[in-house]
Amino acid sequence: ITFTNGRAGHDVISFNGAMTISLGSGLPALTDAVGTTIMGRPGVIIDGTGAPNATTGLTLSGTGARLIGLEIAHMPKLGVRIDGANAEVRECFIHDGGDVGVQVLTTGVVIDDTEVSTHPGETLLLNGPVTITNCRLHHGFLGIAFYSNSNGSRAIGNRLWSNTLRGASVATNVTGLVLWHN
């Protein structure tokens, strides 16, 4: 990640075969301004079991960052934090973590075909307009939490179940929200 942050242009981080990356500390934020793709595959796991209490699995701060096909497990704080616009999370499995599965703090984010489960807080906490499609969101306190800046978000074709409080919660001042076939 540090190498791609320092390079100009689009980079791809990929993995050769199954592996578990066990964190003893947090990873650096992905800040590349052009958009880096982190491409996992079945059996590639980032595991936060040994990480300090405030650790986030991955932070996508660069515009257009993409996270594809990665498993993120046991993160003490957040599975994924997104504060870089137009990021994508696709085909990931984010589970058994601390406060929140995925936190979005920016615009233009797409979360597709991703499973987020078993977090004591929200599986998805949204503070920006997001498109969420074909996801499985379960065993959190809330499935999806649409906070005040999530105007214009779309949630289409998702499955939400076994969340302690409810499947979705919408702040009173959110407008333009589309919920379809969830």
C-alpha cells in the first residue's frame, strides 16, 4: 500500500494464491489520488485478531479506490472505512469485527455483492450517498444506517436479516432515498 501511494498512475495490488495476512498493527490508508485496485481472491484474508483496539482493516482515502474479492475478519474497530470519493467494494466478505463493518464518509461509493456480518454496531454506516446492490447484511445492531448526509442513496436487491434492532434505519432529514427489493 505504501508503495502504490507513492506512485503516479493506477496500480493493482493482487495476491498469488490463498493466504492470511495477520495484522499486529493497522495498515496505512490507501491514498493514491488516481485510484488503486486491491484484488483479492478466495482464501485471501486480512485478519485483525492480533491488532490493537482502534484498528481499521482498510481505509480507502484515494479517489476511485477499488476493493474486490477480499475477506476482512476480526477488525477491532472498522472492517473498511471509505472517505475517498467514487470508491468501490465488490465481492468482499467483511465479518466478525468491532464496531462497524463498513463506514462511508463520502460520495459516489458503490458496494456490490458483498457480505457484511457479525458486528455489534451497524453492518453499513452511511454518511454519504451510496449505491448498495446485491449485498448480504446480517447479525449487526443495524443492517444499514442512513445518516444525515446519505441523501440520494440507493439500496437495491439486498438481503438483510438477524440484525438486533432492525434491517435499516433512516435519519429524519434524509431525502431522495431509493429502497427497492430489499
